Amino acid sequence: MTAVPCFAHHMAVVVSKQNNVSSLTSAQLGKIFRAETKQWPDGTSIQLVLHVSSTGEAATLEHLNKMSPQQWETWVSEHRDLLKMVNSDDEVLTYVENTPSAVGLVDVRSVNDHVTIVRVDGKVPMEDGYLPH
């Protein structure tokens, strides 16, 4: 029997406590993370915060956006001007906490009480069906 690595990274979508969005559908989230939806319901411009390198984030967004790793990599490089690129979950959390229009993905174990976890399709992180992975 061969051991297969588990790539079920449990990611959480986070926004600032100042952002009134607390729930999104996976379709809405996909449009936000493809920069097709550029504004929150209150009219503020959405700021996407992505990791320079995060296997869990990349796998989640590839699946959510139905893109291959190469397609996602290409999309990110073509949209760098729209993205805030950071190096760690802590940097995502700090940026999101201090930027009311920001949205990011972090490992669920990194979430703190300074941000709001967004429900996706009515689910919370670790609940079956929360985010595709």
C-alpha cells in the first residue's frame, strides 16, 4: 500500500470586522477571487490578499475557480496589480484586519478574533462542503 499525502488544507475566508459581509456563495467567492466582482455590496472596492506561496490557498482557489495549477499561476501573474501579495497567514490577517475592503484565505488554525470568518454556502470552516479542496 502506498501512502498518499493529504492535501485537504482547511482554509478560511476572512474579512475585516468592519466589513459587513459574513456569508457568500461559492459562486460569489469565485467571482471575487477571479476579480470579476470588484466591489462589496456597500460599493467599496474589494482588495484581494494572496500568499506569495501557499499550497493550501493555491489548491483551494484552483478548485474553486476550476483552473489547473498553471492556469491559476498565469491568472495571478496577469493580475498582480490587483493583488496584495504577502508571505504568511499572519500577514494576511494583519492586512485584512486593518483594511475593511480586504478579503483573504488563511489556514483555519491561523484565524484569530481580529477578523471575521466568512460562511461559504452557509458552512463554516472544517464543516463538510465549506470550501472546495
